[in-house]
Amino acid sequence: DVKVTQSSRYLVKRTGEKVFLECVQDMDHENMFWYRQDPGLGLRLIYFSYDVKMKEKGDIPEGYSVSREKKERFSLILESASTNQTSMYLCASSRVSGANVLTFGAGSRLTVL
Amino acid sequence: AQKITQTQPGMFVQEKEAVTLDCTYDTSDQSYGLFWYKQPSSGEMIFLIYQGSYDEQNATEGRYSLNFQKARKSANLVISASQLGDSAMYFCAMREADSARQLTFGSGTQLTVLP
């Protein structure tokens, strides 16, 4: 089974702190994604990457950056956390070919105080 | 405009009965894919079923089936013989041809199965 692991299940940070959310997948998937989930809004794409060192903005990239130095790892960075970034963050990965089914991690619930 | 619309924020169903979760989509592409995911209270998104726009048959996976009506741009999820473990949030999603790698999600439907 494909496994996507998010390093932190719950985080509490203060406004202005730099936050790193790490995601690792173990099935050699080319594509990796970061989504944000908020009640009533569903999942919104922040950034995605289709190859090492490649990244593309999603629908809501403001306030976020990403890093993909290795194929299996995709990091989401909040340079200066704000309270409106309190949310559930979901990482996912997929192959290039086929139906492009996303496999998700368990999520990281971030609270910014 | 919303690309994926789920109009039912919450649904209740009696155990062992069937339930339909609605999903309508908006795209001008001829080639696209439609997905349903389940999210239990634990938080992890679980892939349930996929329908390609050119698939002539409705997709089925065990107790899940996708009622695909292309002309109406709807892709409803039907769960037969509901179980208590089906209680979860359900998301409809679409991949368009020009966004070959990413999915656009609806706002979700919270399904509660009653004993």
C-alpha cells in the first residue's frame, strides 16, 4: 500500500513563527500536493509539485512556500504564521499515469495563536 | 463559479438503507475524471470510486456506485446497505484535462448512519 506520512498530527504555533510541515511518500510517486481543509470550503490546493525541485502554485498560495529537494519529500513552509492559517493541512501524492488517484496523509492540524 | 457543487451539507440515513450523495460539476472539457473520497473522523482521506468522462458504464466498487449523468453534469454517489462505519464526510472531486495532475474538491457532505 502507498503510504503518505505527515510528520506532525497536531501543532500549536504563535503568530509570526516559521512553521514547517513535512510530508513523505514511499511509493515513488511523481506528483505531490498540499491542500488546506476548512469547514464548508472543502479542500483547496496550496501548491503542488510534479518533479524534484519543481513547484506550481495552486489556488491559495499566498503566505505559503514549498520545497521538494527529494522525490519522496514535499515540505510546506509558513514563513510567518498568522491566525488565519489555522487549519487542517493535507498532503497527497499520485502517479503521473492512470486515473491520477490521490493518496492522502492523515493530515496536520495547525493552530496559530 | 464553483466547479464542484455538493448541495447537502449533512445527510442522515438508517442503517441498511441506501443513500445518494449529490454532486454536480462544471467544466467545458470533454475529457475529465470524477472522484469520490471518504473522510472519517480520524481525518485521513480514503479514495472510494472513479469515473472517467468517456466511460460508458457507471463505476461500481462494492457497495459504492457512481450515478454518472453526463448531460446533467452530475456524478452522484450511491451507497447501498449503509453501515454505521459509513458515517463520515464525503467529498466529490474532479480532474480536468488542462489540470492533469490536480483535483478540485467540493465542500463535502457529512453523512450520519443511524442505528
